[in-house]
Amino acid sequence: NAGVTQTPKFQVLKTGQSMTLQCAQDMNHEYMSWYRQDPGMGLRLIHYSVGAGITDQGEVPNGYNVSRSTTEDFPLRLLSAAPSQTSVYFCASSYGGSEKLFFGSGTQLSVL
Amino acid sequence: QQQVKQSPQSLIVQKGGISIINCAYENTAFDYFPWYQQFPGKGPALLIAIRPDVSEKKEGRFTISFNKSAKQFSLHIMDSQPGDSATYFCAARDSSYKLIFGSGTRLLVRP
């Protein structure tokens, strides 16, 4: 049972490049979400999904897109990377209602 | 705006002491209040949680105290151990299932 798997673990981008952070869970969780963690800012919700085909915005959605075509996968797309998007990104999932979130191990992203 | 305010930012406690971390919120629609623990290089993990109809919840050395009228809740770690050294986040869930986190407290327990 792998839990929540995030890839890649580390990524360096140049300003303006696009990329997709992958997130997959094998626990059949309906709820999935993306957070970014910055020093002194805690964890801020980017986007979340309560089931396949349903997504919604969190606190800081600008510059990011998501889709949820399957229960297992919830990729996060950076459309045109900016230095302000340098952060550690965490994907999380839960059975429902965002209770007991299971987090992945994170992706450290640097935008130069 | 910061919907969940957490303090202190950092905390140093001697082994065996009590660690106390506080959180405050404004949104009365929040219906679930968890605490997460994060070790360096790892994702956060659920530690303990409480609902607003309960004033206190205890699990081992960890206790949440909840004051609904003051819109405050706190985490108490009794008999703190060096292995408790981590970053702690409080959080609150709104009616659309968004889980909003506080800014985190870095706890160091000295041997």
C-alpha cells in the first residue's frame, strides 16, 4: 500500500516554463487536495477535489490548474512558472470531508 | 487573510515540560479542528482532532482544549520528549470541506 505518491521530489524550472506535478493515491479516497508550504505561511490550499470530475479553488489558486479524471490521480499544472511559485508542494487525500488527510512526501520546486 | 492564527512561531521546552500551542479563528462555520505534526523532510500527519461540541480531547500525552465562545483552541503536550521536536500545525475545516491551516509552530524539546 503506497499511500499518496508525489513525483518528482525535486524540480528546478526557469521562469515561464510549464510543468505538471503528479499525485496518485491507492486508497480509493474521494477527497484530494494540493497545498504549498512556505516559511512562516504554513500550508496554503491551492485546489481541491471532492471526487472524480469535481474540482474547486482553494486560498491561492492563481497560476495553477488541476483536473480529476480518475479517483486515483490529481495532477497540478503550473502554466507559466514564476519565482513566487518557489515552494514545497504537498498533495493530500482522505476518505471524505478532508478528515484525516494523508499527505505525500512533497515536491520541492525552485523557479529561477 | 489568515483565517486561522497560530502562536507562537517557535517554542523551546525542556524534556518533561509542557508544550502549549495556541490557535484562534474567526469563521464560526468551521466544524472540525485537527492538529498535524510534521518532521523535517516529511509530509504532515494527523495527530489529534476535535469537534466544536467538545471542550477537551485527550490522546496519550496530547490534549486539545477548545473554547467555542472565545473561538480559540490549543494543543498541550504533556511530559514533552525530544522525539516530539517537530513543526505543529493547527487547522480548521469550513462548510465546503476546505481545510485551512495555521502558520505552524516549530517545537524543540531539549534533552
